[in-house]
Amino acid sequence: MCALCLCFFWLSGVEMSKKTIMKSVTTGLVVCSFVLGSALFSHASLVLAAPKAKEISFWNDSEESSQFDVDHSKWSEFLQKYIDAEHPSGVARFDYAAVTAEDKEGLQQYLEYVQQYDPRQLSKASQKAYWLNLFNAGLISQVLTSEPEGSIKDISSRVLWRKKRFYIAMQKMSLDDVEHGVLRPIFKDPRVHFCLSGGTIGSANIMPKAFTADNVEDMLEIGVRSFLNHPRAVSFDGDELVLSSIFKWYRTDFGSNMDEVKQFISQYLNQESVQLVNQASRVRYQYDWSLNQPEG
């Protein structure tokens, strides 16, 4: 019996035994606690859980003899116009508010252009560049459309990550599909985490030019070194190692245990930092969800 009903009976003068009242109240409290607990658990799961890498086998094919590479020059021109890659914070900033209507249309034209190609007909190097560019361009396009106030979390996960926004080789694809169905499970290169922009201060820097088959390996190295040598990725608080939450969400991409994660990180750090990593007795994680836009 709900609490509202109990109040009605009491006000109406209907007699009820103490045993009945207490039993009803107890039952109501148990139900409320269960519902509230379930809601909180579900919300926490949505915030903390990251999608697992699950290969979309349709895309696991290539033409290594192909010399063709998709033209990403329009994407490069767009990036160079709006990225401050030399921001004093060490975090590249994208000036979303400055993007003109003409350039927004140009971005959509670029996205339509790249979707005309079937990446399975490209070499693996060209494919990697293709998917990295598509992900970053798709994310920026959605931010420009949604206009979040200050955090990427102002855009719902359903719209940002799970919306089937791409149509390639008769396949509908979301940003989640690109990252967790193609890039992570097919290429098995943990460096991609540091070249995919999450639109946040806490994520990797947006590269100031497009990936291509010729530069993708060099740019992946630049991306991982730039990120791991910044405090938002790796820092120290006494004997505590403070890592980006990327290493928590996708830990298995970097190693089967924390020692292997530390080994991955250490190969990109200077000797002093490596010693601090190895000496750390505890690990905690941090992430800044603020939009990677200029201050003010």
C-alpha cells in the first residue's frame, strides 16, 4: 500500500491496525529503496562504463596493393583555420564559435565525400587514416550542430556516440562503431586513443592536419607523446600516480594488468618520470569533461 493511500485512510477516519500500517510502510520503503538504488546504479553504469572493443568483421579487409589514398586536404584546411595547436595550456583548442556557416557546409561536404569510398579497397595505412579523420570530423560536426554550453556531456550519448550518422558501403555507422568496432579491434593500436578527439580538455589534442597513409604512423607517435607528457594524462601526487581515465576505461588496450599499463606509458616518458611511475604505490584517475574551446 502506498504512503498516499495510508494518508487518505487516516484523514478519512478509516481504522487500520498498527501492524497493517507498519507492514505497508516497510514494504513501501523497500520498494522505494530498490527503485532509487536501481536508478543510481544505472546512471553510474552509464557514466563509468566504456564500450568494449567488438570487431565489425565487415570492415576487416583491405587491398594492400592499392596505391590510392582518399583526399583529406579539405579537412586539413578546415582544421588549420580553427585550431590553436600552440595553446599555452598544452591542450589544443578548437574555436567552435568562430566556424562560419560556409565552413560548416564545407565540413558536411567533406564528410559526404569520404563516405563515397569503401575503405576496404584501401591499404591498411590508408584505412587507419580514413577512420581517424572520419571520427574526428564527425565529432566536430556534431558539436557544431548541438552547440553544448561548456561540456561535451551537454550532448546526450545517444546523439553523440550512438547515432548512425555515417553511411559507408551500404553500412550505417556511429562514432561508437568507428572507434569500438573498427579502430580498436581491427588495428589493435592503443595509440589511436591519443589521436581521437573526444571534444574535451581531458581527451587527446585535435591534430592540426589530416591523417594520410604517408603520415599516419608519425602522427600517432606525435599524438601519444604529446598526450602522455602532459599532466592531464600522467602526473604525480606524492607516491600516487595520477592517470587519465582513458587508462581505466580502456585498460585492456594497454595491457592485461597495471604493470603492463605502466610499461606502455613509460616508453614515452623521460627517465625521471619513469622512475616515479615505477615507485608509485597507488593509482587514481582523472578526466576533464570541459569542451576543448578557447577560454572565455
